Amino acid sequence: MLQVENVTRVFGQKRAVDNLSFSVDGPQFVGIIGRSGAGKSTFLRMMNRLTDATSGRILVDGRDILALKGAEARGWQSHCAMIFQQFNLVPRLDVASNVMHGVLNRRSTLRTMFNVWSREDILRALDILDRLGIAEQAPKRAEALSGGQQQRVAIARALMQDPQIILADEPIASLDPMNAQIVMDTLKRINVEDGRMVIANLHTLDTARQYCDRVIGMRDGRMVFDGTPAQLTTDVAREIYGADDSFNEAATSTSINRPDDSAAVAALREAASLA
Amino acid sequence: MTDMTRPAHDLTGLDAIRHDYLRMTRQRQLYTGVLILVFIVLMVAGFDTADSRNAGGFWEGLNQIFDFPADVISEAIEKAANLPGHIMGALPALIETINIAAVATLIGCGFGTLFAVLGTRGLALWPALIPVFRRITDILRAIPEVVIALVLIFVMGGGPVPAMVAIALHTAGAMGKLFSEVNENVDLRPVEGLASVGANWSLRIWLGVFPQVLPNYLSYGLMRLEVNIRASAILGFVGAGGIGYELRNAMTFGQGRFDEAAAIFIVLFVTIVVVDQISSAVRHKLTHGGQ
């Protein structure tokens, strides 16, 4: 379904993404982890065609989406939803309008400019908001909502696009643990119930372990790990983040649950023995 | 959406939301429609009034719009050999015009900065006097440059100094307004940080505000330079010297000296393009200079 072949992006002298290759069959929940500047965001932005690749191919159902131009590229964007860390909604427009932006590529530009939507579009947007539990926010301005609610609006906009693939760039990095869990649960639900592929950049290991079917680790633009969450041991995590023995993931865990799963307990014990 | 599984109990709630939202969109569309209608009516009515008051009428005059440019261009092409000479001849006057504009922009931006800082809420040294400084900039903006220049020329006699003063006063008013709008968007946290280590007002502004606003100030200032070159050329028409004076002479002589007018237009156009290119390069460097 998705094949990434030797994708590279060079910024000046820096190879932000360096010869990245992997393939995903079927609607998996793929997590990409790595420290800041590892190339995670650049890769997602290339998939969504917000950033151009320097070389390589990304095949989706056999079609190279990196080669698309103009209206065809925008057509691809409309079928490949992106969720951002800072939500990237239009703050002064109401929530339902923001959700309906998901289909603007398939509607007349003039009608969209004047915010004239068909009855079906409006009802569908409201249904999606209802499914995510925020239908009563529909007439409010997006800026009036809390961060967690705004991110759910962004997910609703993504669902409005009816995409095969949903890309999420650090979707919970600006949210508190409670909202982070709601947003991740929502993404997982979409992944399981609708059968849509989700590729999410995550910056916490516990989230990656809890939600992902598969985890890809990146360091300095290269892939350094590709496996199941179970294979993601503390040693592997140290390798991905380039950390030494003092690295202790329990210290930065953002899970709302107490760190009682075995990995975190092991990490804590290790930390205690080092201290 | 493929499957829209929804618990049955909140159907009434959703129905209410649907109903309300649809009603709201209908209302909004009605307002938009009325607004567009008002806009069109105003356009048509305003145009009609203007057209009926006009001496010649718009539609009759429309085909004559290009008569003057056509005359100038055809004569300039006829006497193309004279153009380089005329362009060289216009250069000293051009330098005078640019000088007037540059000095006026510098002085005007200086006073504009002062008015802006003193007239911005949250930054002002004397908050009670904010309205005073705001009104001063309003007054400076309200009086057209030509009027100030004419009064000053009457008092001081013709020459570049009255033009410079006139443009500087107007620039101070305009920049005071623009700069204070930039100031309003400033992040106050560094200012608070400086206050916490005991900085006085001038240091708080100098270290906390100026580094944030300088790129914007400079970009507005460079754009103002462009505007002022045009203004200084126009003031030449009323006796302030510079290229405007030459242009007026060439144009009022009419047929026969249009080649000279064309040369001056070319010189002015090239000047504006050069200033624009330089200022956009500088602005680009300022805003993306870090990378």
C-alpha cells in the first residue's frame, strides 16, 4: 500500500532525511520516534507534499506521489490528511467550517471563499464532530476551544477528507496528559474502526509502545530502528536518542497512568541502581 | 464516512445541534448576501454621482485617457537619439530629489519612532499622555505635504529645505502610526525580564523592544523612502526644486519637449525600481538573515 524508496531531503549542507526506505502493508498504526531534528517532521511533510523531496519515491498504491504537480499534488493532499502539533486551524472561523475545509479541494473555490457549504457537507461535518464527542462546539470559533478540543477538531477535519492515510506530526506534544490520551485514543479508534493508516511522529516512548503496531526510529535523518513496540527496549531507545546510561524514560513519561508496566518499572530500577 | 456508529441516546442532542447550526448558516448567508447587495448598490450609486458631476463625463473621456501617454511616447520614440542626453541632464536634479527624500525619511522616522514608543499602551513613559502623542501624529498625517510645503515656501522662499521639512513632518506622523502598530504586537516578556533586573525605561525600550521591532521598522522605513521620493518629485511642481521642477517645465511646454518629459519619467521609474530592489534585498536579509 505504501512504499517509501530512498527518500532524501537536503537543506543546504544538512541531510534532514537521508535515504529513508520502508514499506507498510495495510492500515497499520506506525509511530516514528527520534529526537528533535532527526527528520521525522520533514518526512511527514514530504508525504503530504508540504515540503519537496530532494530525491527518492513514495509509492501509494503504485503511484509516485512525489512526482505529482499542481492540481494533482493538491488532489493527493486532499486524500492524505495531516494533523499538526499546533493544530493549524483557522482560529477565527467556527469549528464546523474548519472541519468542512477537509473537502475544499473537491468544492468550488468561490463557494468556499464565501463559506457556502451544501447541506450534506454540513451534516457530515456535524456527524464527525459528534463521533469525536465535540458536536456541541460546532458554532464556536476554533480559537475559543481548549488545546485538546482543537486537536480533535483537527482530527475531524482530517476525517472529513476521508483519507487513506492520516499523518500526525507530534499530535499530543502541546497537550496535557489527559487530553493527550483522548487524542491518541481517537487516532487509534480511527485506525481500527475505519481501517485508515496512521503515521504519527511521537516524542514519548510510552505513547509509541501503547498505541503503535510498528515503531520506526530515526536518528540524524536515517532509520536506525524498525520493529514492533515489544522490540523497543531501553537499549534500543538509547541508541535512537543517542543517549548514555543516564537516560531514563520513566523520568519524562507523560502517561496518565502510574508507570506500572514492566518496562517503566525496569527503567526505574535501573535508574535507582545507577543513582 | 464509512460507518457512523452513534449511541442512540444523544440523537436528540445531535438533532438540536444540527438544527441550530443549519439555521445559523442560513442566517449568515443572508447577511453575506445583503452585504454584497449593499456593496454593489454603493458602487453603482457612487460611480453614477461621480460621473454626473464630472465636467466631461467618464465614458466620453475614457477613450482619451491614453492620448497624453501616446503623445509622450510617440514623441520620445521620434527623438530617441536625444534621450540619453536628457537622462544625463536630469541626473543632478534627481540627486537633489533623492537627497530631499532621504533626509526627510531619516528625520521623520526618528520622530516617528519617538511618537510611536510614547504613544503605545504598555510601553509609554507617561501613560496619561498617550492620547496627546497620538493626536500629534494624527495632525501631522492630516495636513498634506503640499500644503506645508507651500506655506514654508511662502515663508522661507523656494528650495529644497521647505520640501524636506514638509515631507519629514508628514513622515513623522505616518511612521508614528505604523510603528506604534508594530509596537502593539511586541512580546512584553523580555521587557518584563529587563524590568526584573532593574532596567530604566530607556534601557527597557532599547534592549527589550527595539531588537524585536527593528526589522519591521526598517522595512516600513524603506517603503516610506519610496513614497517620499515620489512626494519630493511632486513638491518640485510647487517650487521646491529637484526633478519635479524639471518635469513641470517639460510638461507645460507641451509638444516639442515631451522627449525631455519621457526621459524624466524613465529616470523616476528606474529610481523607484532600484530603491525597491535594494529595500527588498535588505528586508530579506533582515528577516531571514539568521539562516
